[in-house]
Amino acid sequence: MKNLNYTQIEPAEIKDNLIRLIASDWMLVTAGTREKFNTMTANWGGTGYLWNKNVVFVFVRPERYTYGFIESTEGFTLTFFDEKYRTALNLCGAKSGRDCDKVAETGLTPHFTELGYPAFTEARLVLECKKLYAAQLERDHFLDLEPLKSHYNTKGGLHKMYIAEILKVWVRKA
């Protein structure tokens, strides 16, 4: 990404409030290959330090089209955008890549990182992530039933959680 006006930084150097970035600004979770990839908007996840690694954790329902791409690849990207891209993020959360070409409809420009992960040139922050662990959430494991009752119904399955190492962080140059 060096040729795309980005600077690589260490995860601990991210200046943004990561809770706000994920919960309010949203992110695109993107996985796949040069031949075929998909992206989806997400705002459930977080960052931290686990197993002596800088990590992210994200949650994806098995029904989502992006789920198959995440399952079949070693890693994925999380991309964060300026507010002017909110319409594109809305579309990527409302429509399925099974039914439309999200890249064409949003006007976002895909590119592939040096590690081969799909990302978008319009992003202001890109995290390249390698999967370390995945687990399906289970109804019997909820200690507080409120999230289960308020976020899950019979129409959709429970999310799968992915913990991934942050391999590289790219910030768009000002």
C-alpha cells in the first residue's frame, strides 16, 4: 500500500478512538481473493492484546455472504472511512453481494495489499488481519440473556466470532 499514499504504523500508534471507530463510524470487513471477494459493513467488534499479539475481534453471521469468504481465506481487512462514505457503508450493510455488485454500486475502488488481502483506496485506515481463532456463539453460553433476547430471533443464527492478529496498519497520508 506504499504506492497508494498510505503510511504504515504500529497498532499502538492508532490515534482514533477504536470504540467510536467500530461502533459509530463503522467498518468494512472484506475477505476473498483477487478473483472474488466480498465486503460487509460491521459495527460489532473490538481490539486488544491477546496471546502476546495485537488483535481484533469481529462477529459475522453465517447467513452473510461475506462469511464464506472469511471462512475460506487466511485473513481479511478492516477498513475505516471518513463520514463522506457513509452512503457506501450503508449500502454494504443493507445489500448482499449475492444480489449485487457492491463495488460498482458504491464506487469504492478495491486494491489488494502486499499480503493479498482486499481493501479500498478510499479508506483512511486499513487493518490487515490474520485469523487466529474462530468460535460460533452458542445460546447456552450467554450468562446475561438480555443480548440474546434483544439481538437474536428465530430468523437468523448467532454470530461467529473471529479473533485475528493485526499484521499491518495503514493510515492515509494527510
